Amino acid sequence: MKVLVVGGGGREHAIIMKLAESPRVTELHCAPGNGGIAKYAECHPVKATDLDGMLALAKELCADWVFVAPDDPLVLGMADLLRENGFKVFGPSKAAAIIEGSKVFSKHLMKKYGIPTAKYEVFDDAEKAIAYIREQDTYPTVVKADGLALGKGVIIAQDEDEAVEAVRIIMEDRIFGESGSKLVVEEFLTGPEVSVLAFTDGETVAPMISSMDHKRALDHDRGKNTGGMGTVSPNPYYTKEIAEQCMREIFLPTMHAMNGENRTFRGCLYFGLMLTPDGPKVIEYNCRFGDPETQVVLPMLKTDLLDIMEAVEDRKLEDLPISWKKGACACVILASGGYPEKYETGKEITGLDEKGQCAGAAVYHAGTKLSEDGKFLTAGGRVLGITASGDTLRQALDAAYAAACGVSFEGVHYRRDIGARALAAKK
Ligand code: AMP
Ligand code: GLY
């Protein structure tokens, strides 16, 4: 089987490495890919959001499967276009991807179907949003741009000034572009966060091993929100009882809700949950594998990923047992200096071998490219995800950090406390 993976980050690198384990996968392609992925799959210079270009590439390659990993092509309808042209695709339709593409849609969905989430109001007018915030007069409060914003469209405002500023930069300055034509103001929730990715074919939901992201740029959850600075799996706060409650109150109701709206979701549905004192609540849905959650979830998967892709596409997920390795996995993201704000690229990365790997850990490349003379250079905000597994979380973290020490580039920064909260929960 020839598989084309759409995307070019750490998540896609982890997907490629898992697909490479499948005895039935004979050729791996990636578009656009990156410097590290190029060592394991043939990379093609087609942008992830170029629908026609991707269709032409899939045709040229005679791809048996296309795995659409990022949110934006899914929200634009890439999976539909490929399916209409006879390709087997892993990834939801445009109609279903709206669950991530519009926070207004997902909030209304949860309200309509009684799925627990933060209380909210929607606005398409800045002055009305500000008037509502002043009337509520409760802080922190949360202001979210409606559409996709690279994981950065959420502002937790600590006081009225910050909340007003958030509304203005989202709606008036449009720092997230058209994503800010509407916004959601919602109640601030507290509690440990859990990411649960789940395979679903619209009839069955099969949750994967749980994980914990670390979204803030700096140690102790300080600094700005980022795409994710590190992850661990499993998430110790996510007990068997909570998992059962989430299945009953959140996962199955969401699948049925999407069916009820004629937007059946087939693919990987990501539940961003907060375990509040009032029970688990949905913070966000994503229509795809999370990044960097995938980097700690897929290494734990024992079942052939291609078998799962087939079961999802053929609606036979119910018949497929999916098994997971024991132990734990940890991923530390090495980011460019300045990320998530302005940063420089093109810095030479040291400490990687010829394949872009290092001893003691798997290195998932997120933002790298190869120079003409074969060196790895930085090419994005998040550069590498150094990932290790172990019998215990402590072992996995020690191995990931030991490996991270040996890899460097000018301006590199990474959090030193990935997994600290998870370790504290275990005591
Ligand atoms: P999102 O992109 O929606 O996942 O939001 C990014 C991060 O903002 C989440 O992982 C949470 O840490 C935080 N967040 C979002 N919504 C809320 C909320 N209602 N209450 C507290 N924190 C939130
Ligand atoms: N790590 C969060 C996300 O993929 O949106």
C-alpha cells in the first residue's frame, strides 16, 4: 500500500513512523513534510492547504490511502475532494470538521445536546461583547476567536482591561484574520486538563490512551499559549471511572450529536477536557490528531494503524480490538527562541545523526528543513519533539530530557517541567 500523509509537523512525523511499522505499507509519501520526515518518506512540495495540488499528487502517486492530518485542509474539505475522486481517506468531511473549524458551532452543538462545557455567549459585535463582559464582571474570563487560529485564538483575561483588549484585537485588529469575525466569551473553568483522542466511524468511539499537553510557553504554566510545548501519556488524572463517565456523558453523545446534525464524524476526534469540580467538561474539540499529543499516543499503539484506518473508513471499528502498550511516554518540544511570538529560522541543529535522530529517544521533527549540504536547519516555531517511553513516567521523562540535552541550536528553549504535574498526581 502506498500512503500519502498530508502535513509537515511532528504529528505527521509520528504518524509516518507508526505507518512504517505496518507490514502492508510499502511506500510512504508526505506533503509537504520536513527535513526529518524526508529521511523516512518521500516529501513533495505541495502545501497542506492546496486541495487541487494534493488531489493531483494523489493521482500522480496512485496513492492507496491519503491521511489528512492537519485541521485547515480538513476544514477546507480536502477529505471530501479526495473521496469524490475515489481515494481512501483518513480524515473527516468538511461538514464534520466544523466541530473544530467553528467554536460557535461546537458550543451550540454542546448546548443543544446537553454535553457538559463552559457557559458561554456568542458575539459578532465588539461593543456588545464588551458590554456583556462588563455586566458579568467576573474574572478571569475567556475570550475565543470563532475560527482556526493555530491554537492561539484563546485569551484568558485576568481583568476587565485584558478582556476588552482581547475583544479588540480579535474583532477589530483581526489578529487571527477572519477567525475573529465572531467570538465566544465563556466561563473560566478550573481543574486538570486531559486530551483524549478517539477513533470513530460514526457508530463506535474507540478512545486512545489519554495524554496531557502543556500549552503555555514557560515553566509552571507561565507565558503565552502555544500549540503545545510537551506531552505525557497516559494522563494520571484520567482514571477508569472518569473515562467511563466521559464515554457516557461526552464521547458517545458527541458522536450521536454529529450524526443528528447530518455531520457524521469519521476519523480522529480530539476531546480537550477539563476535569472540573463539577465533573469533566469539554474545553475544545479538534477534528484531527493533536500535536504534540500524537507524539506520545501513537508510540503506545500496538495495533496496526492501517487496519484502524480501514475499519474507520469501512465502518467496522466495532469489530477491531485496539491494544496499547503498558508504561508511559513523554515528549519535550524544542522551540525556537521567541516562539510563540517572533522567532528566527535557519539555525543549524546539532546533536542529530544522519537520520535526524539521537540516542535514547525518538526525534519527531516539527519545523526543520535540510540544507543543500544535508544539515538540519530550524524552519518553524516548534522545531523538534524529543520523545521517549519507559516503564514509568519518571523513566520516560528522564530519557527524553537526557536526549534533549544533547540537541541544540541557537536560541533553543524548552520547558523543564513537562510531566511535573502528572508526576505530582501519582503521589
Ligand atoms: P483551546 O485552544 O480552546 O484548547 O484553549 C487553549 C487553552 O486555554 C486550554 O487548553 C485551556 O488551558 C485554556 N482554556 C480554554 N478555555 C478555557 C476555559 N473555559 N476555562 C479555563 N481555561 C480555558
Ligand atoms: N495540542 C493541542 C492541539 O493539537 O490542538
